[in-house]
Amino acid sequence: MEIAMNEKRYLGINGLGRIGKLSLWYHLLSRRYDGIVINIGREVGKSLEDVIHTLQHDTTYGLLDHFLYGRSGKQCEMKILDRATGLMEVEGLPVKILSTERSPKNIGWAANQVRTVVDCTGKFLDPTLPADHPAGSLKGHLASGAVKVIASAPFKIKDPAQQDVTGHPTLIFGVNHLNFNAHLHHVISAASCTTTALAHMLKPLLEKEETSRILTASMTTVHAATNTQSVLDAVPASRASDLRKNRSVMNNIIISSTGAGKTLEAVLPGIAGIGFMADSIRIPTNTVSLVVLNLTFHSELDRQGEPVVNAGYINKVYQEAAMGAQKNLLFFSDRQNVSSDLLGYPAAVMIEGHETHTRTGFQTLTLSNDHPGEHKTQGKQHQVPVTHAKIFGWYDNEFGSYVRCLGLLTEFIESN
């Protein structure tokens, strides 16, 4: 359904956790919507002023005033317009707070003129569940009047028979968002922060013939802490299998898992045959993470006998992508960065070109002719050049990388 020129555009945000609040901050900057409706599903503090306090303050990114206006001294104006309905105004933008319904089907998006909803709760991740599922579901948003629903996390489909992703795609802005079909796609996943960065790192390599010949691939994300971890050591829940998740996030480096490799296949199908491995190491910082990408290529040799794929070639691929198809999403840096340099930086990923390394070795293959009726050749050997590459990519896993790409995807879906 096309939007009439004079029709108001209101965005719905379900949940006011890290991604929900920062999505509001993003849209306060972007100004592509006429208003925002946030469903919290419960009371916050003692009054609407406590919601305002929550929206204004952030330990990681500082005050909303500073986020919007730097250190100019200008203050963000927030005022309550209608306490009974939860309507307020933030820098002239209407923001309505809903606090009564937890189940998506009962929220009432249609009554609030919301067409597109970003579900940031992390609670509803199976797009195949019916709208009236007792535990709630993403399709419940559609029953409540929304036209499109975007989950700010990877899908988790419980029924293997429902794994067909054609009707509920995983899209990352700047990688495969053009696959969106407004007539077919109503429930979409925006993947995860790590998959977003990783997909942007792999996309330009897969598009070049020389670097598309990937033999093996793996990644480790050195990842900032999240709210799924314990502040202090806690007793694991019943039937918990990973006891490390209950250890203090402030005092430990914790080996963890990540679904980035599996989700990546839904975004870049060409990676499926490689057997991609992914893991995570959680560290006690509040945001900005690092993808350490390891790849091996079958690399041709040039006329001088040197491998075509080397550190210089890989960095050139990224430099071209940063100036071309992935401009303003993928960035290339030849400086020596540390994580705090990327706090809030508007990049899906920043390649740390200074640390790109390659090394080429030779795999010896013994060839023989085993065709019936032909003379059998024994011992013929062939040297196959294999190049190993290590590539580093920074990403602000909260605002700068993930929320920004989520916001761009949301605006794209709304406009189509």
C-alpha cells in the first residue's frame, strides 16, 4: 500500500532496551518520521518524567543533549503534552509512550497510525508463529495494524519444516537490502550487530574474482558486554549449558558463542558452501567490538611468481568499496585505532588496514591418471598456492554500526 503524500508517517518501536532507546535517538537525528510511538508494555518508575529521564541519559553515549548537539551547550527540549495518553514532544517530534500491553497483537498500532514497527524486545524471534500465539509473536504486530515488522535480532525458527526464508528474509542495509519485496515481505530480520559488520567485510571480497575463491573462513568477534550477561557471579538457570554466562561481566574475559556465521548464510548465500566458523570472546567494555576475520584463498601467481592476493590487494579492494558501492557504510583506515576511537562512529565496519596480513604457502597435490584404458601416471605433483589472510574490522555494536544500519533499513522499507 502506497503512502499518500499528506499521510503522516509514525514509526513504532517495541521495547526500550539498548536498541530501542538508541533507535529513538537515531530517528531524532534522521527526522524521516512525523512521530515515534514506543511500546514499553509496563509502567516506568513513578511517572512519565522517569521515562524522560531514561531517554535523556546514557552511560555509554552520554546525555541526549550532547548526542544531538555536541558540547555546544544547547539542550534537548522535552515536554509532556498529554500525561493521560503518554504523549510528549522531543525537540518538536511527537513521541508517544504506551505502557499497558505486552503482547504485540494487543498494542494497537493502527490506532496510533503506525505502519512500520521495529521490535527491539528480543522476545519475539520466530516469524512463523501465528499472531495469537500465547507467548506473543512478530505476526501479532501485523494483527495490531502494522504493515511491516522488523526484528532487531536474528530469527530463531523452532520448527525445521518452517525454515524457508523467502517469506521472512534477513536483510542488512548496504549488503542485500535491495532483495526486499514489499508485496511478499512483511516480517523481516535485521540480523545482528556482528553479522552486520561481518557481511560488510565479506561482500567486497566475494564480488572480486581473485578474493572470491575462499577455501576456508572463520571469525572471532572480540565483543563488548551486553545485558544478557551477569554483573556479578550468579547461579545458572535450570538446565543451563553455558556456565560462563553467569560469571561477572565486569571482571572476566569470557569465551562465548555467536550465531553470526549461520545468519551470514541467509544474507550472503554464497558463503554457505565454505563451512564458515564463528565464535565470540566477551570483554568488559560497554561498546565497540572487533571482528577478526581469517580466510584462506586459492591465489593465482603473477608473472613474477608472487601471489596476486596479498595484503596490499585486499586493502585496495576495501578502499574501492569504501569509495563505491559501500560508501558511508564501510570505511577504511590506515591509522592505528583503539576501540574508543570508534565509539558512536557511523560505520557498519571500519577496516583496520594497518593490520591486514597475508602469507602464502603451497599445497602439494599428487595427480594420477586413473581413467580405464589409459596409461596410469604415478607421482605427478602440482604445487597449489594457498594464501591465508587475517583482516580486522571495528564496529560500534550498539549505535554507530548496528542501530544506524537498522535505521537506514527501516527507512528504506517504509519508503518502498
